[in-house]
Amino acid sequence: MQTKPLLYGLIGFFIGGLLVSVAATTFDKPAEQKNNDSSMMESMQMSARSLENKTGDDFDAAFISEMIVHHQGAIDMAKLAATNAKHEEVKELSRNIISAQEAEISQMRQWQIDWGYPISASNGPGMGH
């Protein structure tokens, strides 16, 4: 099995999902929320810029580390939605997000171990779970 096409596919999937989620959460919000979204977008842009001049293992290690932090943020938000949302559809979505993102974090952490990439305290095995 070739791992490069799989990795490139995952990268495209994550970046595409990230862009869709940002676009979907930016419209029709009060100014205060748009400011929060703006700082979130700036943070994501900074993360993307930190990857720009990297290739190979340096890129993969940085990308995985950034994605673990990103996924953990999604899990934290989804946990709030699971208990605070009004509509059952939102609660169900939040449970699905938690399940999927936790599985993906586990996979990425395993890749960090398998490929000898550093595991920082901010995305280590005990974080958030």
C-alpha cells in the first residue's frame, strides 16, 4: 500500500473540511462572534503559514501536530454542544464529531510514535481524554 497518496488525500480532506467549517461558521453572526471567528481564522492562517516552507518529514510532523491541536479544539466545542445544544440534531452531530476526531487523533498520535516525530505536551496522549 502506498502511503503518500493516502497522506495527501488526508491532507486535502482536513484542509477542505477546515475551510468549509470556517466558511459555514462565519456568516450571519453578530459582530462579537465574527471577531472571535476572525481570531480563529488568523490562528489557522498562522498554522498554515508555519507549514509553508516545510517538506517531507518536517512537513508531516508539523502538520500532524497542528491537526491534533485543531481536532482537540473541535472535540472541546462538540462536548459543549453535546450538553448545551437545544436541537437533538446538533447533539448527534457533536457526538459524531467527538467520535471521529478522537479516532483521528489516536491515528495521528500513532503515526507520531511510528515515525519518530516529537510529541509535545500540548498534544500528548493524556490531553483532553
